[in-house]
Amino acid sequence: MAVVVGYALAFYCLSMALRIIPMGVAYAVWCGVGIVLISGIAWVLHDQRLDFISLTAIGLIVLGTMILRCEWPFFDCINNLRDCPG
């Protein structure tokens, strides 16, 4: 029963997020956060060791998620094809 409630809550939160962010960005963030959380849970609960390549990949996922949600003027002008500063 807890799994069903968890899934319902997750999809409700996703539907709320889709009101603000585009679907592609929301799905990418959803997947990225899921991968990072599952890797962290496996490391803590099941003593799964993460090698350098795994940690680097997780770091790139986190970095990519941060860039997707970045609202810097440079990224904004590229995304909207407006005149970029400098």
C-alpha cells in the first residue's frame, strides 16, 4: 500500500512541476534525481561501492540537472535565440 501511495504522490508532484517547467526538463530532472537517489540508497543500505567512473557519471548527472534549471542570462539568450551579451 505504501508503494501505491508513494507512486501517487510522485506523479502528483510531477504534474505540479509540469505547470512550471517544460516536460523534457521535468523528465530529465526526474530521471537524474532517481538515478542519484537509487545509487545513494544502494551505497548506504546495501554497501554497494561506487567506483570513480560511477561517481563521475553521477556528478555529470547532477551538473546536467543544474544546467537544465539554470536561469543565467547566457543560457536564456541561447535557449530563446535572442541577442546574447558580449
